[in-house]
Amino acid sequence: MQLLILSLLFVFCLPADAHLCFEDSELNDVQQHSYELPYPPLHNYWNKPRLIHNKPINRPHMPARHNLNLAFQVFGRFSGNSDNAVFKAGYYGEGNELIYSVEVNCADKSWKSYTPSAEDPTKGKLYQEGVLERSCNEGEDFDLIFKVKQAHQFTWMFNAENLQKGYQTTKWTKYFKDGPRVKERFRTLDVPSLDESPAGGAAKAVKFSVQTSGGAVMTRFAFGRCMAYPKDMPCNKAFTWLIERSKGVDYKGPLGLHRTFFQVVCMKNAPSLYDPTQIFHPDEFSQSGSTWVCCVDMKTGEIWENDKANSCRSLSDWVTNGLPFFCDDAFDVDLVNEESAKYEASQSD
């Protein structure tokens, strides 16, 4: 019998400080998971930097776009027959009104995305469709990630493959002491919505849900303004995993999940180990225009002792102070020497 689960029921919650996620939960091989947003997308909880630094607060007619930057990250594995596995995931507003959803069918390696129907907003209207390059294979892990960028701009990704097509060029005005400068930047296409204003689309979201079938089971869910990756992954493999899903010009470009700046750094002579000092993706507590630099466990890459208060500093302050090394407790000399010797031996074989 397929296992069903709702958010916060029969879930073991891990310390969210691990990757600065709001929620990071283990799921017990479930095939359905639903998560309700803890605060509305335009709530001032997500607006802390602007409030703290005395910048304008959201106005109902002009919500701050960056407040919508949330990521929903699902991890799992194919524990049985993967040929008949189907994934269905979506973002919803009040009354179960659809904002944007996808469906992945492993049998024919197809994917389809849906936007709300004008006749019935709870029903989906076909938006885009495509074919996966990779097959779903029994025994392998999978990840399904949904990144909200703006009210009508998103990224769906399955095992580092985009579940959407196309991008647009937009104008961006940045203000300097000598005056404003208009720049061009690439963005994902605006997804059709029944309310195309900045207050529509993702601004009205209340819930994310995902379900699987066949041999696909979910083992972990992470949510927030964070960038999670599979647990117990050596640094060099985590680096590859993240870069394959990034906005790098040689990777996903505007359809990517994050900038390459937010990448793990591995020890040069022991690449399986994480450098004890890492830069993390900004969260809802980051200073405006900055992020966090944190001490991490060299084996796992997670914040040292899951203690953000004592293991992290504002990146801008850290740079201003001359980038001092403050991760002595996290730096394991014996471990570095041991892994360096293994790495050198492997290179000489």
C-alpha cells in the first residue's frame, strides 16, 4: 500500500541550520507530501533585511519581488520498478487554485507543465511539454526542485534537467552615485496567470504539493531561501551536483537554480572534504546585499554543530574585516592529512 503523508505529520524534522533552510525534513519513503507556507510570500517575515536596514516596506500595490525567492527541494530514490513511475507536483493558492505544476512520466521520459485554466483555476491547462534526456533507473536517487524567482517566473528541474523552455531579456535599472544605469539580463519566461500583476501568481501561494507513483519514493524535503544538496555527499561530488543545476553559462543559464557564486569549496589536496569556511545562499535573515559565511563540518558541509549563531558571520562584515579565519574548531588537521594521503595515492595509481 502506498504511503501517504502530509507536512508535519510522521516526519522527523532535522535542524534547519544545516543548510540555512527553514525546513529540512526526512520523509519515510513516502509517495505524497504537502507543505503549507509558514508565512504568506509577501509577509514581512521574508522582508527582514529591508526592515532592519530601514528600507521601504512592501506596499500592497508594489510588492518586493525578491521576497518571493523560495525553493522547494524534494529528494528520493527509485526503490522498485522505475518504468511506471510518475511525478506530479504543483504550487497552489487559496482554494487549491493552481499557480504552476508539472508532471514527469518515466515510462516515455516525457514531462508536461500546466498553468491555471480560465474556466476552472483549480484545473491545469497544458503550458509546455518535452522529453527527458535521461531515463529513470531502479536503485538511483532523484531530485525534483521548484524555485520561485518572481511572481510569474519560476524554475522546475528534475535530476538537473529543466522542465521548461525559453527565456526572455529584461531591463534592469541599478542606481549608482553618478546616476542610474540600465542593464539587460536574461530571465525565465513569465508563466501565464489569471492575475498577471506583481500581486498575482506566486505572491498568492499557500501550498506546495508533490506525489509519486510506481517505484519512486521520497526521502527528504527542504524548503526556504536555501540551496540544499544530497546528504552524505563528498565535497567534490556536491560541487558537480550543484554546478549542473546552476545558472552558469555552460550549464542552465537563466533556467538555473542559483548563481555559481553560491558553490561549495573543496580542500585542494583532499577534494572529498569541504573547506571549513563556506559561503551560503542568503536566507531571510541575511543583510541586504549580503549573505553568510559559515564554518562547516569538513565531512558533510553542514554548518558546524548546526549552530548558525556561533558559526556564521555576515559576508559583508567578514570582507570588511579582512576575511579573518575563524573556523579553528571545524578544521580537522588529522582528517585533512588522512584524506590528502588517500588522494595523493589515488593520483599516483
